[in-house]
Amino acid sequence: MKSLAYKIIESHLSEPVELKPGNIVKIKMDNTLTQDATGTMTYLQLEAMGIDKVFTKSLSYVDHNTLQDGFMNADDHKYLQTVANRYGVYFSRAGNGICHQVQLERFDVPGETLIGADSHTPTAGGMGTLSFGAGGLDVACAMAGIPYSIKLPEVVNVKLTGKLKNGVSAKDIILKLLEIKTVKGGVGKIFEYSGEGIKTLSVPERSTITNMGAELGATTSIFPSDENTREFLEKQGRGHDYIPLSADENAIYDEVIEIDLDTLVPLCAAPHSPDNVKVVKDLSHVKVDQVCIGSCTNSSYMDLCNVASILKGKKIHPDVSLTISFGSKQVLTMLSESGALTDLIASGARLLEATCGPCIGMGQSPRSKGVSLRTFNRNFYGRSGTMDAEVYLVSPETAAISAINGYISDATEVNYKKATLPEKFTIDDSMILVPDCDKQKPIIKGPNIKDVPIGKPLSDIDKKVMIKVKDNITTDHISPAGGKVLPYRSNIEKISEFTFSQLDKDFYNRCKEYNGGIIVAGENYGQGSSREVAALAPLYLNIKAVIAKSFARIHEQNLVNNAILPLVFIDEKDYESIDLLDELVIKNLTELNDKIEVFNKTKNIKLYVTHNLSEEQKEIMRQGGLLNSVKNRKS
Ligand code: MIC
Ligand code: SF4
């Protein structure tokens, strides 16, 4: 009586183990993906592992850093292209589209496994692929043939009944779940969808839901592979990849949530968190300055056809700037072929590249105190590049009608025909370069590519607190994105200057003055993106440990991989007793016992912490991080 997720895990186990939540499972990976912002470090780490050729079907995408303001992005692209060719990785060139969208169109296969250096890799769950977001080093390990180890999550069954009304969309389903479960409600869980309602959702709609499962903190999300999956794959010319897949009848789940699609209304996530969910109708007084449509959540061909239908023959409001970024070259090509692109242009929309664009702060920062409506998945404070902007997350339909009216508006009142899958998708894979693994061709590293910092084996800690932060700190807070910072993803020394810069301008200088120290945090520390730089930069600044009330999954592993000890308060009240610059002494660490004493020398008090580390993670910590541990294993 197994869930679909457990069935796929079982068929990919590298060592037999009882499928009980909490047990460590080692999962063989069939596929990997990287994108350019996380990819350079991933491939530098892969090179350091000394393998000849990757073991997985691997894709490297250029979709995040495409502004090329200065030589840095272009240096990264050249490195990524040449290193991909050497190691046998397919290379999706800038302009071909956002990694998750292209992966879904051209590569995802039901029943296979995928690990990606991007937190939204579970987008592939819409295809029935079991997919995980992870840090770059975990992805490099998967490429080197090392199975992915995780604590087996619980499985939540989300049963969908009914059918969405016109104007209500897949985005509203996942926003509903975010309202129910919050941004930490999915930690340690897989969300598996079933019920009559899923038959009404196409693969791209399902992928909007699995994509934003990342915002629940979920390990991954998955839909069965059924007739809708077959239809999508056939229309993508990949009918041969189809297999039917579902959970066992009467599968046992750890939790069941039911959502009746008939009752759903358009929703939005208000500033500054994806779980701050409100009903769109209740916000009809909010005047809008900017609307941004796109991102890996909502930029499929059907999404943009719906937008075009709503905008057709209308002009956007004079006070609104509307931008559209396309999910992929395929989407853009098909909009152009169908004439929908003409409707978008005629409405006054500003057309951007088929990349992440404004979602990662690469341009289109709103005006001061501006209201921006975005079809994206994250509205964390400051992520848009304007610190006092108010960012709301909505569906493409809500975005389109609001762009016309100039106020947040309800799309159920609009008369438009909802798009269905086309007869056939237009296929042109010429922007995906096939590797020839020629060792004679050089791997080109321009001056922007610097070495990866390497961790040190675990030892006693006697350090001061460098920053104390609250609950739900995102990796965007730790290492911000945007056009000024992202070009230095391959240069940890430089990017470390920006660490925590939006919260505390003195953090970097303080770390330099005291030669690093300890971070103290509240609940769900490190939620959001998988960016390993949020661990690599602290490693470079000699941060030895983070003591938090709890951690988000990917970041906790990134800390371990980079030899920074993630410790958890046993009594959460002790969080209050620690202040900035308190000196903390933590001894006899190598055993990594369940109860560890922390002596606060400044306050002359003791407190106790624990950790969530598996035996394997303890060993990684002792050896000074995952790269050292892999190298030691080989020698
Ligand atoms: C994001 O949406 O935050 C990103 C940018 O795609 C990140 C990866 C990164 O920081 O490069 C993610 O989601 O993992
Ligand atoms: Fe790109 Fe935004 Fe998706 Fe991250 S969430 S992969 S930045 S589109």
C-alpha cells in the first residue's frame, strides 16, 4: 500500500532500507540540472572531484544571470559551456529558457529521479518525476554517481475534487495550500496529489503547483502519470517517455488534505511572504504600479495564451508597467506563430527574454514604495531590488486583468476562453548543445572564476556571535540576489561582502574584525532558495556554527557540506539569552553527541543544544565538509 513517491524511491534505492519516515534513504539519481547562478560552483566542485565524465543525464542551463553588465556573466557562461562539453553535460544556451520549464518540455520522464541545484527543481513533479532541489555540491556528487542521502520524508496526500472556475487557476490551488500549511508546514514532507480534480489539470498546471511546493518547505511534490501526462509528452514529440504511474490503491499516507476546486477563488500572497495569503477580491482597493508575468511558476504557453486572451484588444493602464518574460524559446516561438504575441505587444506589454529576469532581481525593480504584482513564487522582503516595494504573488489571469484596470482585480469577472494544450508543441532543440567530451578542447575560466573555499575538520569553537536573526530568515537575506550581487556567484571572496547586507550592513566587517564566529537564528533558518553561496560565503568568513530554533532542509545540508555546524536549541527560550558579540565556547565536538553544552562566556551561563545530523553528516562535518569527504573516500 505505497504512495507513488515511496514506490519511486524504492525503485531507486542504492541500499535496501525500510521505508519508514526518518530512516536515511540513499536514492540513485537518473538526471541532474544546474543553472548558471549555482552552476559555476557546482562544476568547480565537480572538477575538484577528479572524475572523467558524468554518470547521470545532466543539463546545464543559462537562465538567471543574463544581463551581462560587465564581463562577469559572460565569463561564467563561457566556463559553463566549456566545462559542460568536457564532462558530458548538455548545455542549454542563454535564451533557450528557464531551466525548470525547458526540463519539463524536453527532458522530464515519469518515474525517473532528478536532482537540481535550484530549489524549484520539484517543478518536474508535475510530470511524475521524483525531483529534489539541493545545493550545488550535492548535485556535483550526483553527477559523480553518488546516491543522494536524505531522511525519508512523510507523505501528505492532497486530494483534489471538483473543477476550477474560469479565472481561478493552478496558482490559486498552491496559494490555498500555503494558506493552510505556511512556509514551514512542508518541512520533512512530500506532497502527493490525487483525486478526481487532478484529471482537470494539464502537466503545466500541475507543475505550477509542484513548483511552489518549494515555498511550503516541502522536500518535493508529485502528481501521478496519467492520460494528461501522455497527452503532454505526445505533443512534445516524446510519447515514448510515457509510462502510467500512480500510488497503490488504499495507499497509506501520514496526512490527508482535501481541496474542493469548485470552491476556490482567486488568491494572492501579500507582502512579504508566500504564505501571507489573501482573497484577491478583498484587495480591489490596491493600486498597482507594476505587473511582471513569467518565472518558472507561470510562464507556460497556456499561461501566456490566457494572458494574451485577457489583454487582446485592450490597453494596459497608463500607470502600470507590464513586463512579460517567457518560460522558454518554445513558448515564445509558439506565441509568435499563433499571433498571441501580437496581442501582448499591442496591449503595451514590455517583452523580456526567456529567462528568470525580474524574479531574481535582474532588472525591473519597482519604484520606491511601489506595488508590484508578480506571477512568481517568492515575494521575500527586498528580493525585487526595492526595499520598500510591496510585492504580491498572483496567477497570470489576475495579473493580466489587474494590468488593464490599474487595481488588483478578480479574473472570474472577465470573459475569456481558457487555453488548452495546443495540437502539437513546436520543437527545436538547436539551443541545447550536445557534448562531445573532447579533452583537447580547453575549459575556459575568465578572471571572474575564482577558487571554491574549502572547509576545515571540526574542532572546538570559541567565537563571538556575529549576528542574531529572527524566524524564517531566507537564503535571500543571507546572500541577496539581483543584478549587483549575482555576477559574483563565481567569486566567493567578493560576494561575501554582501552577506546579510540587507539586514545588517556591518556583518561583513564584523566577521573580518573577529575572524568569523557564530550565527544565532530563530525558526526555519535558511528557507527559500538552494543557493549554496549562503553557506560558502559564511564559510569564507570563518563562520563556524549556526545555532537556530530550526532549519530549512536544503540550507541545513549546505551548511554541513561546507563544514558549518548546524546546531538546534533544546530549549527555545535560550535563544533570548544570547546577544550580539556574546562569546560562546563549544567543546568536545567531534563526538557530536545529542546534547552539547554551549558556555556563554560573556554572560557566564550554560545552555544546551542538539543537532539533526545523521551518522554520514557527522562524518562529513568531522572531515571538513563534503568535498574533503569525497576526496578522502577516493584516496
Ligand atoms: C531562486 O529562485 O531563489 C533561485 C535564484 O532560483 C535559487 C537559486 C539561486 O540562488 O541561484 C533557488 O531557488 O534555488
Ligand atoms: Fe528563476 Fe525565479 Fe524560478 Fe528561481 S524562482 S528558477 S529565479 S524563475
